[in-house]
Amino acid sequence: MDDWVIWIILAVVLGVAEIFSLTAALGLLGAAALLTSLVAALGLPIPLQLLVFTLASAAGLLVVRPIAMRSIRQPPHQRFGVEALVGKSAYVVSEVTGRSGLVRIGGEEWTARAYDDTVVIPAGATVDVIEIEGATALVYPRE
């Protein structure tokens, strides 16, 4: 079997392994193996092939991978608007039932309904905001 075929097989194996690991390291090693297969196809000796593989791997892992990882990392998802209210605690201003009520969330008063229609939450209780439907907070009492 020719040297270049072995390098191609190694490149494919590393590429498939990269699909499962998603670290960019194995993919870069696969690219180095692919480049080395081209060098082997030109008929260059094995020590030179190993040198090309080593240099290409080092360049990929030390230069390309950090750049790729920076672009892959995304800042944590920040919630804005009413979406940011979900999960917050609220103070019950007037009794909350499955039909109506009033709560204070972070200094603002919101119309509210109990998340569980069978629950009645008295004024003065602390609740958690489970969901926002339009301008109404669906809340559940803290235990």
C-alpha cells in the first residue's frame, strides 16, 4: 500500500472522530494528514512526510485552533424584556387566583393569574413568575 493512501485513511479517520468530539483538534490533525498525503503522493521520503505532518499539526493546533475556539465560544444567552422576568420572585399585592390578581415584580405592578387554576394565593405572599402571557404574569407560590 502506498504511503499517500495511509495518510488519506488517517485523515478520514481523524475527520470522522472530529465529528464526534467537536474540539477542532482532531479535524486539524486530519487536515495535516491530508496535506501529508499530498507530499507522499509526490514521492518524498517518509522522514520528510513525518516532518510535514508534525509542522502542519503544530501550526494548526497552535495557530488555527485558538482562533477557531474563540469564534465558536458565544457569550451566555441574556434574556431581555418580559423574558427576563420568568424565574424572578414577585410580591402579591392583591389576591391571585386562576382568573385575576396583582403582583409586584421588581418595582412594577403586573396583572397576574395563578399558574395552577386551583390555587388561591393571598396578598403578601411571595411567588415565582413561571410564565408571561401578554401583560399577565402566571405565578406559583413559593414553598
